Amino acid sequence: MTDRHRVLIVDDERISRENLDYVLTKEGYDTRCAESGTLALDILARESFHIVITDLRMDGHDGFTVLNRVKALSPLTEVIIITGYATVANAVDAMRMGAYSYVAKPFRIDEVRVVLSQALEKQRLKKEVTELKRQADMRNLPLLIGNCPTMETLKSTIRKIAATDCNVVIHGETGTGKELVARTIHQLSDRKDRRFLAFNCGSLDENLLASELFGHEKEAFTGAAKRKKGLLESAPGGTIFLDEIADMMMPMQIKLLRVLQERSIMRVGGTQDIPIDVRIISASNRDLKQEVKAGNFRQDLFFRLNVITLSVPPLKQRKDDIPLLCRHFLDRFSEAQNKPAIGLSDEALNLLNDYSYPGNIRELQNIMERAVALATDTEIKGRDLPKDLRTFDFSSRTTQPREFMTLAENEMEYLLWVLRQVNSKTRAAEILGIDRVSLWRKMRRHEIEEP
């Protein structure tokens, strides 16, 4: 067997458990044994398996409890029920709850071999179908807009990690589209048919935040008139996006760490652990490593969350994507406002290219929505843009521009001045808030020779 499939054997009968362990180990399976349902639940909280073979009747937690926990933690894991108390009702219940098969004791080892092999084949086919669907979705899904090198790298990384189930931290300035990145990961993952829930960790105090994330029992606190499920319990098999995770208070960080370790929650006012199956994607506009050094964020929680880090570039570092983004927003808002398709004049595009966008893509989106609403022509003019985009600041220049210059002349003069001051295209691009490719295009348009 090229890949050692992991099998958990759960049975309180020592002889039955050891016989299965001996035969399956000899055939190349990587086996683990549990002599009770309680021990099995503890193992399942820490380890994953391809197949779980469990007895039905056991002291403490029975086979149905084990089955429920397996399906909550790992839906792709197949469960085979083996019991000496076989009834039609038990068999129906087991299959309804997601068991692959139901085998009566005393069983023949050949029968178990066949059922185990069939369960693994079903698992393989399910994974194959899921991967084919994911690849189809990757071709059809309108991913993040942008073709600049940093965005292409980001999109490539998203494609690689989406199919995994690891936790992800997204870092980027406010307005760069961190939630859109999280939604894209979700849509390309095996969880795409389940819920995606977004939550801002800095929007509530500690008690309300605990209630929203974990839920609460009836009368857990004043005003809790009935039981309420929290977000982590409300998206089984789905994805939870925790935005501004750095704003989460320290007591809540401890509780979230426990959730990630145990893969279970306890409602506020509750006494029962509830298993959960969710993928956690978090985001912050602050550097979490620096927050850890400053003592504002737990290091152990950071390591749990930060399996993969994605950085979303600010708009000022991807100016070449502005025409694409403008076209997207113009089409979107023209349709929303029941207007015919609107173009973008060269004058307006030059102004948009030269702006620094402290609010990033969110600000560009608002600018385009406003421009579509104010436009009276078939294309956006400079007059349709906000005043601060149309006011060019020359206060840092040693000479004043001559009066009544065109916008193109104004741009060319300023470009020449900056280039002469620093004598470096790289430094000039940094000062102008654009990348080197955008600077090169402007220089070519104005026929400016390299310094």
C-alpha cells in the first residue's frame, strides 16, 4: 500500500480489538486502538483518520456518539459500525447518521477487509469529485480583480491553499479587500457549499463577543430569554472570517485558543462541550507579530491562527490595476443605477492614477459610485471626481507652475522635476506613490528620457 491509511479501532472487547489491530497492521494500515468511546473522543480531538471502526455498545460514550463526533470533526472520514447487538433499527440509525456500513458480530475478517476497502474507494472518489469541482470553480469564479505581479502571486497562493483546511491570517491596510480574499478562499475550498460568516472582533465588548461567537444558554445572563447558537456553531462545515483579530481582548483570545485546540465550544452559561467543524480565517490591518512582541496578542494563539499568511497590497502599490478596477466598478454601478454603460476619459483616468488612495479599493469604489451618480455624459470627466483628486499640490516644488497649464503639461513638469531631484526611477516611483511600470508608461507617454 503506497499511502498508509490511518484506521482507529474502538472496541471495549480486548480480543476483538487486538485481532483487528493485528490483521490490519499486517496488511499495511496505520492503526490506533481505543478501549472505550471516551478514549476515542479524546484521540479524535487530536488526530485525524481515514477510517474509524467502532463497536456500538460501550460503557460511557457509545458508537453513535463516536460516529457523531467523527462526522462533526471530519466529514470525509468513513465510519464502520461493528456490534454483537445487530438490529434493523440500529442499522437504519447508523446509516442515517452517516455510517458507511454496519457489520454484525461475530464477523469474518474477510468481510471487514472488503468493507474497509470499499469505504476507502468511496472516500477516494469523493475527494476526486471534490477536486474536479474545485478546479471547475477556479476556472469559472471571478477571482480578485488585478493583473499586477503582487496580485498574481496572491491569487496563485490562494489557489494552492484553498483546498487545504489550514487556518489563514490575512494582513492588509483598511479597505484593501481582506474579506474578499477570505470569501475567495472559501469559494475555492471543499466548504464552498456551506456557510461563510464574517465577524468584526473589535465591534463588541468581551461579554457580547463571547455570546456572538459561542452562543448562550437560556437565562445565562439578564435578557437571555432563550438559547442562542453562536457563529462558530452556526456554520457547520463552513468558514468563519474573524476580521480585525488584533482587537480581540485577551480573555477572548484565551477562549478562542481553546476552541482551536479542542475543536469544540461551550456556550455562555453552558456545561456541555459542543464539537464544531469550521475553518478559521482571520484578518488584521496591524502586524500580529508586532502585537505579540508588544504583549497585546497571545503568542500561542498567533501560532495557531498563522499557519498561512497572506498579504494584500495597498492600491498605491498596484496602480496598473486601476483601469481594470474602474471598469469593474463602472459596469457595476451603471447597472445598479439603471444607467447606460459609462466610459472613463483620459483626464479622469490620469487623475485617478495620480491619487494616493489612503482608503484603498474601498475608496476607489466610493469614488466610482459617486462619479456614476453625477455623470451627465457617456464618460466620466474630471469634473465628476471629488475635489481632492482634482487639486494638485505643488507646495513641495521649488518653482511654481506657469498659469493655465494643461493637466498633461502639469503631470509632465512634475515628473521631470521629481526625476531630476532624485536621479532614480525607483526612488521617483516611491515618491509618486506608483510602481516602476506605471512611471515608465508615464515617461513614455510624455516622451521623457531616462535620467
